[in-house]
Amino acid sequence: MGNKLRGKDLIKLGFPKNNSINVTLSQVNRYQKKIKKEHILTEAKKVLLDPEAYQGDSVWGKIAESLLKPVEVKKQVLKTIRSPFHIYGENEIEEQAKYQLFDSLKLPVAVAGALMPDAHTGYGMPIGGVLATKNAVIPYGVGVDIGCRMCLTIYPIKISYLKGKKHQLVNILSEHTKFGMYETHKIKHDHEIFERDEFKTIPLVKKLKDKAYKQLGTSGGGNHFVEFGVVNITDIDNEWKLPTGEYIGVLSHSGSRGLGANIAKHYTYLATKQCPLPKHVQQLAWLDLNTHDGQEYWLAMNLAGDYAQACHDDIHARIAKLLGSKPVAKIENHHNFAWKQEVNGEECIVHRKGATPAAKGELGIIPGSMTAPGFIVRGLGNIKSLQSASHGAGRLHSRRKCKEKFTQSEIKKELKTHEVTLIGGGIDEAPMAYKNIEKVMANQQELVETIGTFTPKIVRMDK
């Protein structure tokens, strides 16, 4: 008896000669490489005799599913008519982004969609795209950076501190925020997130726990940032009962780091295998939420979203301690995620890939660029937008185009004009890379109301 499990070993046990053999070999090869063959065969026999008892099990659940109700792999055909949709600020959005939305609206599982005024072309779904589906989740509809989010804390500190203590504030961001793939904090903080069951029961996630622990409280590369700036509260009836006027604020933008990226990659692969689509829309492959993989992705996605929040909590706690002040208000929101939400009277999965949740009364923060204000907003619960708003100003120029179009001296001049100090940051994140945030906000007045602004003054990004 060889050490490697083979299909004929499973047939000898009594496995049917169907896809359950491939599923079993795949699962064992992925998650039980170090387990002895005799032990695997003993467990496999138990699953074969009573697959119901193993439904939902982290390793054997998928095998049980293949024995009870195999996932049907059939070539999907797009609908000829698009599901209902609404586009905001249509004249400001490139055609390719619209076509990406139109393709997603032809998916058999699509119910409704919307395109936000900051939209631009992405992978699969456009950035700024919102899509409601029936009992299906699209990993690329959530995005690679699961739970990418904004977090703003407001401090009862006079804004003169930004100039008077500028050196100390620059030092706080330089020394106590970490960016990119390799920077981590010397002193690691623990967090209750690491006690979550998903880190014990989902094999892929279990492998990623150490990486997630090391990266807690850090930010990614690209357009992720931590900033000091001026908060201007303009709404007298604000939720925190703060007097209107100016305060110091800390704004961060980042997601779920390596944890989310690996979850996205793994389940996107599974989705493409289970849901063959025409080549031009293959990145819109979905997982049925009634399947083992669909349920597992949903749990992993929610964990990644909560982990992203934990990262922001850690960033802001470190800065608050160094400032010697407690925040008087906190506003935060995801913009790469999927939610269960009622649409047209039925529960759907609403994907927001670069879009802010904007249910009635829901608070959020929509950033501009490093030289343009961000907006603190309250959702108006617009049904046509699937209760969503933009997630920022949106890119006007691609990263490649920025490198061709702008120079460091142009960026320095722009920063000087707006009295912004930049630590790190590349040409691809030039302020001029982004759309006019004032125009974007004007195009979504029926989606959100403004209750304040945040104007960046000291910005830290990846080098």
C-alpha cells in the first residue's frame, strides 16, 4: 500500500465513480498532506457511510457535499436583457466601466445594479459598481482587498497644533505607522479577532493566522494612507453633539492585508471552476451560497472584513496614545464587501466594489485626494442606488498613465499650494490622478447628505 492516496483506494472503499473522487483527492492533497494514508481512509469510510454527519466540516464537508448533492458544474449563459440599474454622474464615467456593469447585469444571478459617480474600470466588476444577486456571492465583486475601509477619528485638539507641533505629528506617522508588504510593528498587539472560530475551522484561514497577526495595525501599498488633517463639522444636529467648527482628525484607508488577498485568490479560483462563464466575464464567476464553498467564503469574507476593522482600531489606538488624547467621535465604513440586504422585497447579496453603504442615517466617510477634502456623510437610503454612494473621488488617470504624465516636481508644487506634507507616496498616487471630488459629491446629492469635511495636512503612504 503506497503512501499517496489514489482514486482506486477510494473506489475500493465504495466511493461512486464520479466527481466525489476528484473532490476527495483535492481536499486531502490540500489540507491533509501530513496525515497517514490509513487514517485518511478510515475517516473517508466514515464520511461515505454517513455524509450528513459531516456537512459543514472544515475538511470533510466538501467531500460530504460531493456525495450527497454534488455541485453542478454547467456552462453559464448570460441573459439577453440586463437587470434594472441606475448610473449616477454618467457623463463623468468612462464607457468601459459602464460596459463592465452591463455585463454583470446579464449574469443569471443578477437582480439589480448601480454605478457610482466615482466609477472607473476594474477587474470583473467596475470600481464603484454595486450589484445585487440572488443567493450567490462573486469573490471579484467584493474585490481582492476584502473589507477595504475608511476610519476617521476626531480629537478635541485645536487645529493650531497641526502647525505648532508639525514635527511631532510627522514623526508619529513616520515612526508609528507601517505600510506595504514587509513593514510590521516591533511591538505586536493582540486582538480578540484571533480567537475567532474561523481561524481554527477553515483550513486556508488557519494557515494565514500568523501572517494576519504580524500585519495587524499595518496598511497596504497603493492608495492606502494614514493622515492628520482638519475636520470641519458643519451639521448642528450631528450624532456626537459636537459644536460645529474645526477639530484635528486622523483618517486611515486600508483593508484586510494578506489575509483578504489570499482568501480572494483562493475562492475566485474555486468560483471559476464551479461557474464556467464566457471568457470576457469569467472574473464574475460566483459561488452558490447553498454550497460548502459558498458558505465558507461568506465566513472567510466576514472574518477578513472584521480583521480590516481591527487593523484600523489598532492604528488609531496607537496614534491616540501618542497624541495623549481620546477621540470624541469615530466614523468608519467598508467599501469592498458584500452584504445581505433586501432588494425588491427579497433577500439578496449586495456587492459594493468601491462603494460606500448609504442606508438611511448610516454614516460614512468619502475621501477626495491628498490635496482635496473628504466628506463625512449620512446616507439617505436611496433604493435606486441600492442604498450606496461613491467610495472616493475615483481615478481619472491609471497608475501607468500617471507615471507617463506627471513628474515629482509637479506633485511637490501641488502639495505646496495646498500646504500638505507628504511622507512616502509615488507618482501613481499624484493628487492629479483623481477626479474632482466636488463634482462627484454634486452627482450624488440624492444618495448622501454632508455633515462635515476632512482636509488632509500631513499624509503618510507607502514609499
